[in-house]
Amino acid sequence: MRRRTRSPTRVLDDGTPLRNRLLAALPDGDYRRIRARLQMQSVAIDETLQEPSARITTVYFPNGGVFSVTTQMRDRAVVEVATIGREGMLGIGVFFGDRRAPGRTFQQVPDGPVPSMRVVAFLEEALTSARFREILGLYAQFSLLQAMQSAACNAMHDVPQRCCRWLLETRDRLDTNDFPLKQEFLAVMLAVRRPTVAVVMRSLHRAGLISSGYGRIRILQRRRLEAASCGCYAAARAHLVRLGL
């Protein structure tokens, strides 16, 4: 597999430093051409970008923040099926010919404008650039591995371990120990009730691993938080490294 071509001076059209890993892995010529077709879109917390089963007209390449894809069960319970940040894109199914959104896609942690591209332009670029196709294929493989890891994690590991994992992954996506987080969102991510989340967060707070209040979380002891997490956190990171993303 070819080494990634990164430029430390790459910026998006609004002057924001490029942080999306898929776009950053493009050769300079491909990146310049694709960047010209991107639009920077302001997105509010909890704003829906793709509706379940609706036709996808726009794909997104998060340059920061955290996005969730959720599905609603027959009893109307909502469960997260994917968490996406700057390591990926929203709407990868379009690459394989599926124009329908698998669930509700929304922003849960904000971090600036989001680069977006119309589906028609996205598919044209996927046909034009062999490297872009390769990168999209690698990300699709990571998405599958991530889903498998999450399914195993939800089945085998307890809520505090999974909570620690989620906090660490969010920290990595944002590059900061301090970020906004609503407990109702975290409850959906962990597939538990909000009171359960409150109990877990209090225990982490008492242990000195985090501080929380007013809808924000601050990680105080990253190494201890990682030790309290399950091995799925390290496994997901290893998948990214192995695939070169």
C-alpha cells in the first residue's frame, strides 16, 4: 500500500487547516481538484444531516467534531450503529451504489464547519481518481471492522468500560481533553438509560478520571481512563494504523 501524501500546510477554502484523514491522504493534484468541489457547511449540535431511508444527496467529510448514525427499533428505542469523526465520511454507502441513508446521521459534538460534496460530484471524483477510490475502499473496510468491534464490545463489556472507550475516542477525534457532551447523547451511544450514564459519570468523577458539568466533559487522567477502558479502544486504533488511515 502506498504511503500517504500529506501536506502540513493544506487548508480548506475557509482557511481551516485540513484534518479529515481521507482528504489528507490524497495526492496534491487530486486534493486540489476535490477541494474545489467541497462546500463548507455550518452544522448545529443534534442537526440531522441524513434522514433514515431518505435518498442521500450530499456526503460529508468531518474535519472535526463527532457524528452519529442511529437506528430506531420497533419499540422506538434509538441505538447508535456508528460513530464517525475526522477519520472518515458520512455516506460511505453511496460509494457502493446505496443512495439510501441507513439511519439518522447527526452531529453530537460540534467542532467547526463540515466539508460537504454533492453525490454527483463525489461519484465523478471516485471514478476519476484511483487513489480516492483506494482510500474510500480502505475506509469502508475500517467501518466494517469498527462495526464488528462495537458489536463484540456491546455484548462482552460493561457500561463503565464502554463509556471510557467512547470518551477516549471522542478525545482523539477532537484533539482536546475538554469537549461538550450531553448525557442523553451518551445514553444513546451506550444503549442504556440516562440514569445509568449519570451513575457511571459520577463514578469516573469520584475516581478523578474526569470532571463534568454544564454539558461539558474534561478528561483529567487519560492513562487511567485508558486503563479503565476495554481493549476495544486499542483495537480500533490498531485497525486505523494497519489500514493507513
